[in-house]
Amino acid sequence: MYKKKVGIIGLGSWGKNIYRNLDYFHVVELVYDNDFRNLNFNLIKKNKITRNVDDIFLSKTIDSVIIASPAITHKDYIIESLKNNKNVFVEKPLCLSLKDSREIEKVANEVNKTIFTGHLLHYHNAFKKLKHEIKLGKIGNLNIIKANRLNFGAVRKVESVLYDLASHDLSMILSLTQDFPIKVDVNAVFKNSKTVADYINIILYFEKDLIAILNMDWISPYKEHRFSVFGTKGSLIFDDTREWKTKLIFNPSYLNKKNEVVYKPNISIAVQEEEPLKKEIESFLKCVEYNDTPITNIKEAMNVQIVLDMIENKLINKYGLNNGFY
């Protein structure tokens, strides 16, 4: 179906999932990871493995580069790909500073190549349905957006939980608000490091009294991936840990003019079951094949990076450290 070939950089826990989906479309030319003890290489045909990342950048047959390596490597790999006339799919976050993201944007504009950022949940049918229901006015005017992304997961040494977890939810929040916050508050917990936050609570204040509250935590004893939007006519709750039939819930309860809760029973909203990553990968391949602009393009990635920078600066001012990039 797709004639263009891709190279993959990074074959970690998420990189192997990206490879699996790309292999489904028969577009993988070469795969590179700097750790050749990585057991995920057992999944790859030997003729598709390279021990030199330059083989991907300099290949005449590879049209696009998929970057799923650690975030600290993203900037250099993106720019090298662009300078070698490759389109780029990069896993979130785009990079680890606003300065670096502006440099990436500049190069991308100069060479006129596509940058597609892995803000996966834009390609999740539950979130797409949530946006559609909001557009139809199902919950009225938006009041509060809440995002909880908690897990007992990888504790990173360079990027904080802000860059590791918050990018997805900030991307979704900005797609709903279509505007930047006017004020940011943040609290953080540094349990395993004096410089890299393990837990962050963020409050974003927008125009028209809309606020967004984010809780990001990688040392939680339980997993929670829940995104909810509270409006004047009810709420929509997207819970990605649930089965597909209950991933998206409409709660029609609301506050009346006396600030009294009017209770009504929850209603499940039907969502078509599809793997979001497969849809995301196919969207990238279509954008490259037909020269379309991605939903999660460089402009969208830059908007997320701007808000990450606002939060980062608040952390620096509050805790007296540079939390997240070095």
C-alpha cells in the first residue's frame, strides 16, 4: 500500500511496538538501537539491522525516519534526519527545551519536510469521540479539565515526569482550549532525585474561568490514565485503563444555579475498538505518501513545548533548579 521506506531509531519497550505496526505495512528498511544487547532485536530480520545510525540518515531508499530513542537524543537525530532530506516521526516529547524545539522548527521549514510528533491520543477513537461530543455541545461550556497519568513505571534520570508523562495530556488540553494558559501553578515531589521530579501537580488557568489540573506520577502503586472534562451540562470521562465499552463515559450530573448537584446516572458512549498506535502510524504514512499536514505537526508540537517551558520555568523559580533538561 505504501511505497515509501522508513528507518527506525530506538527499539526499546515502545520502539518495538512501533516496529510491529510499521512491519504490518511492509515499510521498514533499517532498524538501529545503540544497545545491541537489546532482546527486542530478536524480533527483527537480520538484514534489517544496522550497527551504524548513519546508514539510516544516508540511505537513498529511506524516505522517513522514526525516532523512538531516549528524549535527550531527539534533537540531534531529528536535525540530522531533516538535513538528509528525511521526513520525521518522533515520539513524545519533541525534545527537552523550547530553544531546541525552535531550532528543529527552523530546520524543518528550511528543508520543507514533515515532522510528525507521537502525541498518540489524538489518534485514539475515545478522545476523538470526546472532542466530537464537546463540539456538539453535549456538556455545555467547559469549566474544568482534569488529567491523571499515574503508574509505577520507569524512573528516568534525565527527563522529569513532566516531559515523560505530561506531554500527552497537554497536547489534548491545548486541542480543546485552542489557546495558551494565562497562568501556571505547579507543585513537585523529588523522591528519588534532587533534580528530577517524580510527581508533579500542575494547574493551568485559561481565559473564561477555564482551568486544567494535571497530576503526573511514575511512583504510584496503581495505574490511572484518566482524562475528564467538566462542563455546565455534565462531564465526559475518558479512562484508557478500562475496556473499550466503558472507555468513554458521559456523566450528565451538573451544578445548578444554586451550586447544588443534580445527579443523573452515567451513560457509556460507544467507541470503535482500534489500536491507536496503528492508526497513528498509518496517519504518518499517509501524510508522507500524499504530502498531507499531520494533526500532530510541528506547530502542534511547538505549542506543547511552549507550555512545557512555562511549567519548567515555574519549577525553576519555585525549587531553584533546572528540572528536566541539562
